Amino acid sequence: MKPKALFNWSSGKDSALALFKILQEDQYDVSTLLTSINKEFQRISMHGVHVSLLEQQAASIGIPLVKMELPKEPSMEEYQEIMKDTMSGIQSQGITHSIFGDIFLEDLRQYRENQLQSIGMKAVFPLWKQNTPDLIREFLDLGFKTIVTCVNGAYLDKSFAGRIIDRNFIKDLPGNVDPCGENGEFHTFTFDGPIFTNPIPFEIGETVKKTYPKPKTDSEEKDGEYTFWFCDLISK
């Protein structure tokens, strides 16, 4: 019998490709999608996508969705407590593995593995250490379609928000930006492809600028800000 697994679903392209590969390999019974939600705004953390579109994705994929609701700016203690409660409920379903779409961030992988090990679960990384230019080409060749919903202003300007990722998009990326946005340069919403029974309909709304305070460091005399551009997607 295949081990039961949850899939950490962000709604974006890396999640979609990782889930595709996991389903193709058929080594796990993926019984749950888990997504972090901003409780106040009912949007996916960092991606900024409204929960209504997330729910349509899960319905089209055909895997039950668990939404982990977080406060607007949770402390690490709050986050870990909410995660602990969520994972306790998931484990009660006999789930033993947790699947991620991470590609090459070593510290993030180590954090995930340590947290899961502490509760007796194992982490799975189907895209780990694969070449990111190859991954984005594979993603497009498979017929996936995805739109940029958030860009980090430290890497990209407003014009990249709301663009569909295609080969022209990849060519337009500056040299310091990973083509999969693995360093957090941009985030996406995947609305069509081989894991979906039907495309997710939406309209493109306005693009808004949001700033967040940088954490204080001993080397900085004053605080700075992170700038992000969010393209709103409106469910049809």
C-alpha cells in the first residue's frame, strides 16, 4: 500500500509541476492539499491570490484542500503553534509524508525536514536540485499556464506583475533573476495544465504596490522596506 501524503500547495507553477511529477510517479497516495492563508484578507500567503480561486484549483485537481489560516503578521511562535495544530489533524488521517515544490534553497529544506522529523513525518522534494531553466521549459512544454501575481520590487518592476509566463517572459528576466523565481523574485497562479480537469476562469484586476518593514539588524542604522507588486485576479 502506498504511503499517504499531503502536498504543500502554493497555487503556483513549482507546486503544479511538482504535483504533476508526484502523480505521474504514483509512489504516494496524495490525499490532501495544504495551503497557508492570510486569515484577514482570505488570500494565499505571498501569492496574494483570493481563496475562491484556490478552491477552484483544488476542485479541478480533485484533491481535498486544507486551509491553514494565519494572522496578518504572525510571530514565529504563533506560526509554529498553528502549524502544530494543523499537522496534528493531518496526521490523524494516517498521513506520513509531506511534499514540497522547493528546488534549491538548502536552509528552507533543512527547516522543513527538521520540523517534520520532530513529529515523525518525512519530507519529499520531487524538484530538488533540478536545473531551473530546464524546469520552466518543461512546465511550458507540458501545457501548463500560469500568471505572475506578485513580484519583489528588489528584482523586478511593476510591468512583470500580471504577465503570463511564456518564453518571451523568460527572455525578459534580468540575469540576476532565477527563471523559476526560486529566490522569491516572483510568485504565480497556475490556471491550466495536465493536473486540472478544467481551466480556472478569472479576470485580471488592478496591480497594487505594498511595502513591508525590513527586520532590524545590528549593521543598519535605520529600518528599510520591502516593496512588492501584487496583480489581483478576480474569480469569474
